[in-house]
Amino acid sequence: MATSQVETVSTGADKAKLGAAIALVVAALAGFYVLGKQGQIAQWGVLIVGLIAAAGVFLSSETGRQFVAFGRDAWKEVRKVVWPTRKESIQMTAYVFGFVVIMALFLWLTDKTLEWVFYDLLLGWKK
């Protein structure tokens, strides 16, 4: 039985990069609201530049590199998926709708049968 050890090494530099990325996001948001009287171009410019800088700092950290590697692996797995054809999708949708209709009829008949048994036969409450 093999056990896999997951090692996470977080250096001080990586923690500083993550802190700087968070600080850049906060600064970008603060700048967006502080520059409200300067116009929308200044507001959005500060926000976009701050978020791009934060993304750059984050992606330069080990956590950011792991995130990018995860994204690449996920994309490789998505490309391996065999998607159904249009005909198969329509057929499966029709099967689901058919099953729902049959189940609805079954439940309605069951409800009406139980109503008839309890109210008409046992209790004698005829409508």
C-alpha cells in the first residue's frame, strides 16, 4: 500500500507575494472608489491596472504556478471528454421528458386511487 505525501513548502517570499497581491487588490478597489470624481476612465484604469498587477504578483508565487498547472491539467482532461452528438442529446432529452410524463401520470393515478379508497370507501365522504 503506497501512501502519497503532499508537501507544501511556503517560503517567506511566497507569503510576501501573496500578501502583496492581496494588498494590490485592496489598493485597486480603494483607488476605484477614491477616484470617483476624476471620471470613469481614471476609476476603471486604476482598477484594471491594479488587478493586472495583483494577478502578475500572484502568478509569480508558487501558489500561482500551482494554480496555472492545475488549470492546464483540467483543460487537458476536458479535451479528453467525449461529448454526445446532437442526435444523442435530443434522444436523451426526449427520454427524460417521457419519463417525467409517465411518472407524473403514475403519481396522479396513485393520488386519485388513495383519495378514492380513503375518502369514498373508508370514510364515506363522497363529493
